[in-house]
Amino acid sequence: MTKEQFLAKNPYVLERIGDYIFYEHPDYGDEAPIYMLTPSGNLINTMFYDMGDFYEFGLELCHELERG
């Protein structure tokens, strides 16, 4: 699914950390990993199922996932 298709489904926003936005999957909800939209516009499947690590490591984890 492209970023445009994903966002067109109006996914639920879980959280914002800095300029990063975290979404629940629009079709599978909490049965799928969390998705992150980066400030540069990339949509990333984080492979995380809850926000715990993001709360603990914050922007550092966001930057690491964005770098790949």
C-alpha cells in the first residue's frame, strides 16, 4: 500500500513525537505494527506493536528507523 492509499483511509493517529506521526493500521488496527510518517514524508512500518519503546527512546528511535 502506498503512503497516499494508507492516508486516504484516515488511519487513527496514535501519537506525535516531534515531527513524527504514528498511526494504527487503517485495515488491521492493533493486529498490525504501528506505522510512522517521517518529517520528509516517508511512511515506515516500524515493526513495533505498541508505543512503549518510542516513549522510552523518543526521537532517537525515530531517527534510527528513518535511517533504516
